[in-house]
Amino acid sequence: MEFGARIKLVGEITEIKQGDVMSLVKLKVPVGADMASVMTVESLEELGVKPGDKVRIIVKAVNVLLAKE
């Protein structure tokens, strides 16, 4: 499957927080960084993932904002 997004990583799911409508999926990527993805509960169920699963992470960022400390 091809994607228009250029940033593609592999990571491991570390935690899933599921609400009534939305879910937060926390991930660890090989460089030791943490990432997260927000998706609907329906999408999470369709993926069928759980903590410990390895997943492909595809990042499509429209905006990346920086703020000086």
C-alpha cells in the first residue's frame, strides 16, 4: 500500500486509553522517542491492535509549529 506521506516509522504500542468516542494510542519509536495517535474507537477496533504490538506509523503533518522558549 502506498501513501502520500513521506514520514514512515515502525513503533510499538505502549498504552491505549479508550474513551466513549475517541482513543489515544501511545507509541515508542526506535530512537527512544514517544509518539501518540488519536483515532475513533471504531477505527481502533478495526485495526485490532493492543499494547506490545508493532505497527507502522505514517505521519502526514499539515502544520508544524515552533515557539521560542
